[in-house]
Amino acid sequence: MHGAYMLNCMVHRRSISAKRSAPPAASRKPAGGLRAYDPSAFPRPSLTVDVVLLAVSAGALFTVLYRRREEPFRGRWALPGGFVRMDESLDDAAERVLRTKVDVGGVFLEQLYTFGSPARDPRTRVISVGYVGLVHRLRLAERTADRSIARLVVPWEGETGGPVHALDAGSRRLTLAFDHREMLGMAVKRLRGKLNYSPIGFQLLPERFTLLELQQVHETVLARPLNKDSFRRRMLASGQLDATGETQAEVDHRPAELYRFARRSAV
């Protein structure tokens, strides 16, 4: 009797120990479950990111383009982009592209749109997640034989949308690869749509700026003039500006007051 009792206790303890050491039910793979999954049984598209990096200078929008050295579209111009690695997020891939191909980091960057036309890449089925980035023009490197700081020409008004043209330093139209004209158009449309309710325009300016420089950014993006007095009143009442107490230096006119964006970290 005593022996049977001890045996039952040992069996009970082993049962409890086994339950404690067993993985949760949700983490256990059922027989024939994920182990039976064959990823090669389904077609898998490739995934890339392409970045439209926008800047404003002298009343025009600019972006960075690269001349392709390989097929497809060898010799055409393209946005900075690349395939997404298996161990990185989409945001990390976009930031890597900017660091390695543009040598720019720490800029405003957000997802723009997913471009997935089956025929957009002649190599294979490639889906691209587009990003838009904003930067001050002075942070962009100068043109080279294979890199162009291209000026954008938008052939539509407001937020109509559609492809845009990219011009080189000689105002010659650049032939773009893939669907990158559509990506540029989508980026301009997004920027115009958000400019009046989001403080993204500040990302196109240096850290300190005048109200006139801020207005010029808005006018360039929107492609239309704005009333100076109403714009100043709206910006000063927005709570988005901090006066620095400083004025412009080395100018041949009355120095204007300098401001900074009050909530840069909130963008």
C-alpha cells in the first residue's frame, strides 16, 4: 500500500513537471502544420523601396536621380532605390538607400504609396514601396556624371496628380526608368495635400529661417502665389514658430527676423 502510494506520487510529480516544461499550446507546431509549408509552391514577388527626396531652391522643386549602369533601362535615370533585405524593415531599407546612394541621413521620411503594376519591371514581378523624403537643398551633393539634382516640372495644378518631368542643369528632359515619373508625381501630390495642415514644409528649410523664406517654400510647393500679410498672420498664430531673437546677417537690405520650428520633434 505504501509502495503504491509512493509510486502514484512520483507519477503525479512527473506529470506536473512535464506540464511546466512543455511550451505553450500556441507556440507548439501541430503535426503537419508549418513544417509541411512549402514556400516554393507559391509565386513570390520581389520587394524594393524607392525614395523621392525633395528639396526647394530658387522657386523650384528638386530631386536626386541616378543614371542606371545595368539593365533594365541602362542609361536611363532612376530614383534612389534597392531591394529590401530579409532582415530589415521597410523603413530601415529606405534609410539605408538614402545613406548609401545619397549620403544623407536624419531627414523627414514617410511611406508614400505602393507601386505594384505587374509590368513595371521587365525582370520579374517587383513591387516597390515608395517613400518621400524632405531635405534642405544645401544638404544635397552636387551633380556628377551619374547623379543629377534634377528640377521638377509639374504639368498639372493643385492636387490633380499624374506624372511629372525631371530636367537636368541644361533644362533638358531626363528619361526616367520604371514608373518613376509616376512616383515623382505622387510625391508632389502628397506634399501639396499635406502642406496646409501638417508642418512638413519646415523640413525643406534650414534650422533658422525668415518668414519670407517659409512663404517661398509654400509658394514653390503649391505653384501659386500667396498673400504675404495673411500668410504671416497664419504662421505666427499657428504656434509652430519660435522667434530666435536674431536677424539675418550680411544682407543688402533690412535684416529680417529669424525663426525656428517650435515642434520639430513632432513631425
